[in-house]
Amino acid sequence: MTGAEMRALIADLYPICRSITGEGLRETLRRIAKLVPLEIREVPSGTPVLDWTVPREWNIRDAFVADSSGKRVVDFRASNLHVLNYSTPVRARMPLAELRPHLHTLPDHPDWVPYRTSYYAEAWGFCAAQRVVDALTPGDYDVVIDSTLEPGALSYGELVLPGATADEVLVSCHACHPSLANDNLSGIAVAVALARGLLALPARRFTYRFLFIPGTIGSITWLATHADVVPRIRHGLVLSCVGDAGGFTYKRSRRGDAPVDRAVAHALRHVGAPYTLRDFVPYGYDERQYCSPGFDLPVGCLMRTPNGEYPEYHTSADDLSLVQAGALEGSLALLRSVVAVLEGDGRYLNLSPEGEPQLGRRGLYGATGGAARLPGFELALLWVLSFSDGRHSLLDIAERAGLPFPAIRAAADALAGAKLLGEAP
């Protein structure tokens, strides 16, 4: 998928009113399933999941605040952010003074509508621009939230791409936010594009598992119901906020030095774009569930500008104008580089370790077509020979040599082809 195609997917999903349960989430998953062979799972309301319980399902048809003339001054049909997500149903007429405590605004950004939720405490409310609320005059208002909160199910999407080994790479993104383009939809679009690329590979070393889940309760539910899979996860990434123009930010796993942490750091050093590496903190997205002490999975979080650090975050200004095709393509390219490291890493033995083997007569050195190879190829040959002692991985060698991993991988392949390198036991 090109950046334009990823952005088109974001535009297609943007109008849907998503939440942690309900038809909006299901419709989002159904549209993703048209692009990749996604399995949509349903977990009934009331199911115990770790220390939580799957909540009742929320659906909404309409919501508005209307003045005495019948004009809708706050209208769900204009933007699904206008309703407090998970609001209980309401149908009443009330004075402005009674309505005001139920109106959420952003005084510092008077033209933006905030995104607010009440998932686990029954409440109702509206979100509106401060300028709209300031313009309301005293009087009675009709208040309608045509919603339901009933037993149903929690939905999530799962795609498993089998590899040569049962060891897994987990790619997870939350799919529960309504019309928010960068936080939520950019991660979905890049995950779909990555999955499509992996589907096209003739062979995969690892098994890849993609999860499109509601935030927090989704990962908790998946962890609670996949005790057999959890021990197989060797590497993992949570994706979000990967479509804006900011530099990359990678938040390491709780372990801090997991192979995926090193693979992302190595890819970032060679991506040619600004980046920041951060240590794990128990706040953010679903990485904090995967990394909780009882699981301690090697799962980091890849972002551009992190959640809460760009002014448009969780507001109506996080719209389609915030995501750029070039940024989406750059995020996908970085992930492909990370996958290349994870797929291609390994430990090898120099089969001619006493002195340097003669590479020229094997067609590996000098004027034997080296100019057509990757930059640094001949130097990479020497690094791989020098450190292939069964203890150093190819990523170890790439980091020590300061060379991009593809050059080290290509050198190892060439040396193995010349029977100078063998896999370590």
C-alpha cells in the first residue's frame, strides 16, 4: 500500500463512531477485513477477564442539544465527537444551568471539540466548541441521546500469518476511537499495509499476529483468553500516532533491552530521519498491558509525536489534515526495516576461522562486481567473518560495525554461499 492508499483507508474509516464495543467497532473491523483476511472475534458482556469484566455493549443512533426553536446547537450528526462516548440514554428538557455541567469544552482551543469518554462509570454528556457553549442563551433546551447500553459483546480483529516457526511477532493497535485520524486510524492503516506486505512474502521465519482491539479492555481480554499463545510471543510492537509530520518516537518495552528494542533502535539509526528513544513508563497504550509484570512481554510502542504531546490530540483537530501520505509511508518503511532485522538475525560460525580466508578467489572481494552490491559490502564481509563465533548475532555485528543490518545480512548470505559460514548450533 502506498501512502495515498493508507490515507484513503483512514478517510474511509474516519466518519465511523467507534467505541470499545458496538456496531461502529464491528463496521471498522469489517472494512479492514476487506483488505486482509481478518477474523472478527466476539467476547460476551460479563465475561471475567483478569481483574476486569467485559462491559455491556454501547450503540448510538443520534444525539443532540436543541434550543427552543428546534435548532440543533450540538449535533452528533455533524461530528461523532459531540457526544460523551458511552453516554447513557437521555431524553429531557432542561434549563441551561442544569445542562452546563454535562457540556465538555476546551477553553484554550475555543473552536475545537474535545474527545471524552465514560466507559466504566455511567454518565451522559456532550462535547462542544467553547465558542458554541459561550453563545448559548438562558432558556430551556431539548437534550436527546438515543443510545443503548445492553448485554452484547466486545469485538476485536485478529490476523495470524503462519511462519516457519511458532515463535510470534505481535503487532497491536487500538481501533476504538471515533473520528480521530492520527491517534487510532494511522496505526490501523500502517498495520494493514504491513500485514499486506507480509502476506506477499514467499516465506516468513516468524508467525505474525495482528490485533485490532479496543484500548485497554481489548488487550486485557486477549491476554486473558490466549494463555496458550502468550509464551510464544518473542517480539511485539504497539502502533499509534504514526501519520503526523513529527519525528519517530520509540518507547522501549519494560525489559528495555529486548531484541525488538534493539531492532527498532538499529533501524532508527539508519532511517535518516529524526528520532527519540524513550524508556518504558506504565502509561500510554496497550504496551502497558502486554508489559505488565505477570506477562512481561517484549512489546514496545512506535509513534511519531507521542500521545498527549501534540495539541490536536483527542480533539476534533486530529482530523484528516493531520495525517500525511509521506509520513505514513515513512512509518511503514521503518517497520519493514525492523521486520528485516527480526527475520534476518541469527548466530553463525566462521568455518575458516584461522586467518582470513581468501575472498577474491571466491568472487567475494575486489573487482568482482562489488560495486553492484550494497554499500559497505566488502567491509561487512570482514566484520561477519571476524565476529561469527557462535556468540555474536548478526545484529550484534551490525551494531558494533556501525553498518546497516541489510549489508551484514547480505554478507552473511554470501559467505554461507561460499561455504565459509554456517549456522551456530
